[in-house]
Amino acid sequence: MKHVTYKTTGTCSQFINVDVDDEGRIQEVSFIGGCNGNLQGISTLVRGMRVEDVKEKLNGIRCGYKNTSCPDQLVRALEQLNKE
């Protein structure tokens, strides 16, 4: 099992905790800060998905005028996870 606590940038959420199993499937995601209901929804939807599938679907999503979003920051967290 791999774990990362990622400090977000450019979003209302402040941190993302992610656990990925040895087969590359997301086991748990939790956001600290941000829009609670939406982020619980994202966390529930990606649980059990392959990391590569989540990255493909969520990469580049923007929030209003911002260059990023909480889903996009989740992709950054997953990328950091692969570097460790």
C-alpha cells in the first residue's frame, strides 16, 4: 500500500490524502477543506478505480477562472505518489 498527503495549490481544499494498493487501485481518498459534499462524491466515485483511469478522466479540469480544481489536484497527488 502506498500513501501520500498532498498539499494542494490553487483550490479551496488544502490537503489530499490518498491510499493506493499494490495493484494500482485507489483504496481511500480524503480532502481537507473545500466543498465537503462534492469532495465526498469525488472520493466515493474514484474508490476502487485504477490510478491511470482517474488521471485520464480528471486531468486538466478547471474550477471557474482557476487553472486547476480539486479533481485536477487529485491527479497531481497521484503523480506525486508515483514519484515516491
